[in-house]
Amino acid sequence: MIFCRTPYRVSFFGGGTDYPAWYRERGGAVLSTTINKYSYITCRYLPPFFEYQYRIRYYHREETQTIDEIQHPSVRECLRFLEIKRGVDIVHHGDLPAQSGLGSSSTFTVGLLHALYTLKHQMPTKRELDLRIVAGPAIFGVGWGLAGFCPGPALTALGFGSRAAFIFVAAMLTGMWLARFLSQLPSLSRVATQVDPLET
């Protein structure tokens, strides 16, 4: 059983200035800090006695046979990214509610990745994680920053011929494609033999 605690963060200013398209021409600075509130992830390989392969518990409960059936986007994509072949049981608890504005979704994803890597006896460095995890979302975010849209309103605005919406959707699709492409590259992580998680 793997337990992972990841702190939430407060961002004071500078969000968006950390994208290359911005800081290469204008510089950038971000001021943020973590706080003493946490996201908690537990995960383990699911014993083979259940009628499902994947059990995911957050504010919903999912029980599925395949990764593709999982509704939670971060869980689904993290399992794909790490090529988890065995069934897993993942439980999330948080000190703060979702959509709190304190990075709860990114905190959840970082914690889940660390827990799943540990479950696989792998401990990647930050540098090894950066290229494949950050590149696609960065392009997605640049489109978001340039156009001022988030996904739902952007798709709606396409129907009105909004140029900004086209910019955002193009960046979003490019980022999604790049993230998927990079996730297919050979693993850059190294095996950490000192980690010995329980498998039941």
C-alpha cells in the first residue's frame, strides 16, 4: 500500500509568465508557496478477487474493467502514461474541496504520479518527469493565456467564429497530441531498488 501526501499551493502573482512564449521576450516571475493543507492518495494493486480491474474513489466511486472506461481524466491519463497493466485501487482524500483555486487538480495529479511510480518501484527525478509531463500542458496553457479561454467556453465560441477561440482550440489540440506523443517515448525513469511497496 502506497501513501502519498502532497501540499496545496497558494499563487500570489505571475501565473502565465512562466511560459517560454512570454518570458523569452518579457521575462517572468512567479511567487507562490505551499501551505499546510494536503491532498492524500493511497494506492495498491487490486487483488484478483473482484469483478472489476480498477477501483477509483474520490467524491465519486468508479469500478471499471479498462482504463478507457475511467471517467476521472487525471487518473485515466496517469494510468495510461505509466502503462499500468495490473488492476489498481486508488483512494483520494483532501483537506480542501475541489475547485478551491489552490491548485487542487495539479496537486492531485502530482501526488498520483508519485504514488503510481512508487508502486512500480520507480523513482524518476524532476528533470526526467519535466519533458513528457510539462511540454504538452505548456502548449495547452499558452493557448489559454493568449486567447483568454478555458475549454468549455472556447468550444462554444467556435460557433460564433471567434478568432481567439480558434487559437485556443488549436493550442489545446496540439498540446494534447504532444502529451500523447511524448508519453509513447521510452521510459526515462530509473528503478529505485530501495522502494518495496506492499502489493496487496
